[in-house]
Amino acid sequence: MSYNALFLQEKYETSTPFTPFIELSRQPKLAFVTLLLALLTISLALATAGSSKGFVQKFIYYTILTAIGSLFFGIGTVFLSNSFGVYV
């Protein structure tokens, strides 16, 4: 018997069907929203860096806002690459 008949056919028949967590048709919209949120939070971080607060307080706000902006940017990049890679 061939490898296909012994292994692949059995695994194919017993595997559960894949259901996506977020539908592919919604991902470009979510990418746009998350990238806008990333731009907003990173620009807020830059605005806090130029404020007249104390150094420690500015550093904490800057770190938190850039971390949130980076997370939004990463999520938006994944959504954008998924939707762009499928449709092109």
C-alpha cells in the first residue's frame, strides 16, 4: 500500500474541520482600524514625550503608549497581510 492510502487518507477523514476565529472578509476593515489606533497611540506617546511633566512620569506614559501602539501595529500587520496575501 502507498503512503497516501495508509496515513494521509486516515488523517484527512478523522481531522476536524477548520473554522476561522475572524472571518477573512472582515480582516481588511480590522486592519485599517487597528493601524489607525496604532498611529493614534504612537503619536500620543510622542506628544507625552514633549510634555512638561516629570521625567519618570513621562517615561512611564511613553512606555505604556508605545507598547499599546506596537501591539496594535502588529495585529494590524497580521490582518493586512492575511487579507492582502489571499486576495492578490
